[in-house]
Amino acid sequence: MPNEAKDRREEERRMQAAGRLPPGQALTQKFPVLHYGPVPDIDITTWKLRAFGEVEEEKSWTWEAFLQLPTVTLTTDIHCVTGWSKFDTTWEGVLFRDFVALLRLKPGARYVIAHAAYGFTANLPLEVMLEDNVLLAYRYNGELLTPEHGYPLRTVVPQRYFWKSAKWVHGIEFSAVDKPGFWEQAGYHNEGDPWKEQRHQNAPF
Ligand SMILES: Nc1nc2c(c(=O)[nH]1)N[C@H]1C(S)=C(S)[C@@H](COP(=O)(O)O)O[C@H]1N2
Ligand SMILES: [Mo]
């Protein structure tokens, strides 16, 4: 085995032991691109982000308006269900929690459904989305997202497998009932916690 691969395996064992690399994951230095279907060609002049569902009043933001919102930058690890993890990815965007503070949620709001290009959706409980590291992200390493990685806007939910981080987001729905998203309907686990290895629907845990 070449030294590089050996070093990586060693690093993975250490990171697993240290509780940083979730079970069954391997480290990558690259930034793989993964999604179903083509990369959408988004016209930023007509793009809007719309918040709807269990809100007292629907709101929407043009790209210009969205850029006015206060942002945070955070560096976090991401974990894809296909088995790669990437450490120390740096994202800038609006903290989802701060975004929610701009709305008046109805008391029944319990789930968040991110709506993206071509009808793609990803669902999560509101309480997960309100954790302190969930972003509506539009910069990666200081640059606007590339089209493949979700330009103009994606969710970033580091504590779940990366399929829950929807690219090309244009709608945030608050819902009283859960609505399994695209990958969840395709057989992936509804919660998708990498620390519990919740990969597939029929996982024994
Ligand atoms: N709109 C949309 N977002 C998506 C997907 C998709 O198919 N469509 N795939 C998800 C999956 S399975 C993964 S692993 C991540 C990959 O993000 P990346 O291409 O930026 O690495 O995007 C997620 N977001
Ligand atoms: Mo994925």
C-alpha cells in the first residue's frame, strides 16, 4: 500500500477513535459533487427565496435582499452517506435560526422542508434546523457557491448526512406534518444521523 493511503487509513482510525469521523466513513480531501439530475441554470435576477407554510405571513427575498441579511461563517465537517467525509469546510450564510427570527411561525410548525430546483425536497425537524450550525449558505471558502455545489443558495446541516443539505434552494416550508423528501422517499433514512449510521430506511436502528 502506498504511504499516502496508509497514512490516510491511520488518520481515519485516529479520527474515529477521537469521535470526529463517524462510523463507516472515509476521509476525502476533494469536494465530490453529488446530486440527482442536471445542474440547474438559475437566473439570479428572477430568483427568490420564499418562506411559506405554517407562518403568520409568507415572505420572500430577492437575491439582493437576501444578501443584506446578516451572515455567519462557520467551519464544519460534512458526511455523505456514500461514505466520504470532509473535514473543515467553511461556509458563509444566514444562520437558519436568524432566518426564522424574521418570520412569525405558527405554533403548529414542527418540520422544515427545503424546496429546491426540479422539485427536490429535503425534510428535517424544526428543532434540528434551529441548532446553532445550520445555514442558508451562499459562500464556500469565501466564494459564491459554484453551480455544481448549489448556486445560489443551499442549506448546510452538518449534523446530518449531506443529502439533507439541499442545493439550489428557493423555498423553505414550515409544516405541521413531516414530508419525507426526495432521498427519503428513495429509501434513505428519515433522520439521517451519521453518528447513528442512519443510512437507509430499513437500518436496524
Ligand atoms: N437539489 C438537490 N440537492 C441535493 C441533492 C440533490 O440531488 N438535489 N443531493 C444531496 C446529496 S445526496 C449530497 S451528498 C449533497 C452533495 O453536495 P455537494 O455536491 O455540494 O458535495 O447534496 C445534496 N443536495
Ligand atoms: Mo449523498
